[in-house]
Amino acid sequence: MFMVCQSSCISPTKLAKLEPGIWISIEGGYDADFSPDGNSLVYTESVKGMNWKEDIILYSLQTGQKTRLSSNVFWDGEARWQPGGEHIVYTTETVGHKTLFLYSVKDGSTVELSESEAYHPCWSPTGRQLVFVNSSSRFAELWLYDLDTQVYRQLTDFEKEVATPAWSPDNSKIVFCLKTDDQWDLWQITLPEFEPQLLFKTIQNECYPRWSSSGRYLAFCSFVPDAKANVRQCKIWIATREGQTFPAKVSLLLEAKESGQKFFYPSFSPDDKFLVFSTNQSQYRWDLGFVDLDKRLEQAAPQ
């Protein structure tokens, strides 16, 4: 059984300070997820000298020790801890085909969960179901997999592209990205009705939603593509729940200051004290940074 950490669990070296309460800690990694006890991260790391070869790394926030969980000739990424910490689900891409694998923290064994195209996995609050994206047909839709019954179920039928689902801790909704008219917006499916509703739609593209463990916060990213489809004006936002009202307010947490700078893949620590994010601070790689949420949210003005 994992114990919930206190903020003292976050002790990586501060390699570079970006702004007050924001710093870079881990070089060469991206798309991180906290363990349920808050002592470790799993993230994707590029393998030097091998194009498109990336592995899953387990990183101790207390000691800085790195353990490679996957090592093959393929791309491995999108690692997500199961609530309770027994397993880690991740995506493997082989010659353009993506499938889901389940890694056992106890014995290091892996089991393939899907044979058809599957990626962007997210756990249910109970840890017994997974929502993911399946693009086996012409369109990318949300599907549900039950670990106990091993039954698959299609959740959406937009006949469009969906991405990066995020299941709320109170089991009331699944937030995801939907692409319409060449723009990504945030939508939600209410549970148990499975009714889709528009959540956020602005002049920007919204993507990569992630809930905090308490369900009080939803982090997401926004960007504006230029004429060459390059990402510009990248930002990370925090939507806050107050009582039954969501979102009660939306605050700007991070904003790119330089041309071409990116902020993506936000993820909360279990105690809602810190947020880890990915940035191309270095020109040739992704790095992992941290945000002290108490400090930054005090300064962030609601939008």
C-alpha cells in the first residue's frame, strides 16, 4: 500500500530557474506522471544515438536514481501509474502501430492489453478500467477497457479526432480533446450518462488535460499554430473547482516568453503542491520542470 507523500517528497536538484516558483530539474525527459506516493516519476526519455528510440524511466525524487523500465527497439511513452501503484500502463509504437502494455511494479513483467491501435491511456479512479484512444477505423474515438472482465466498449462516435482523456477523481466526468474545424477544444463526457459536452472553446487550441488527485484542479495546455503548423504562444492553465462549481475560475500558470518555447504535459503531485511539466528549454531536447503551485497560484490572475 502506498502512503500519500508530503511536499518534502519533492527534492530534485534545481538545474535552472525559469521564474519564481518554477525550475528545471530533469534533463532529457518529458510527459511525466507521479507515483501515488509522490516519491517517484515515470517519464519518457530519448536514447542517445538512436532516432525515435525512447524508453520509460522510473525516477526517484528522493535520490535521483533512474531505472529503465522498458528497453526495446521501439518507442515507449505515455506511462501512467495505476491508482494504488501496482501497475504502470504505457504505449508502445512499432512501425506506426500503437498498442498498450501493462507493467507490473512488483515483478517487472509486462502484458499486452490491446492488439488494435490504442494510445493515450488514462486510469479510472478505481484503477480497474482504462479509457484510451482507438484509431483502428477512419477516426480516433474514445474506448473503455475493463481489466476484470477484459471487455472493450466504445464511448464516443464523433467521427472526428479525439485525444488525451483525463478521468476525474470523483468519477463524474472524463475530459478530453476534440478536433473540429482544425482546432482542438476541451470536451467532457459526464458519467454515468456518457453524455458529451463542450467544456472550453477559445481562439486557441486546448490540449493535454490532467486532473489533480483531489479533483480541485484541472491543468491543460493551449497553443496557436502558425502558418507552417509550428506551435506558438504555448501556455499552461489551471481550472479550479469551488464546491460544485467547475470551473469556478481559470488561471494562467505558465506562458512562453520566447519564440518556439513550449510547455506541455502537466501532471500534479498527489498532494496538489507541485506540478511537473515538459519544456523544450534546451534547443535539442525536452526537459522536466516543476511548479510550486502554492506560490504560483497566489500570483496567477483569473482569466
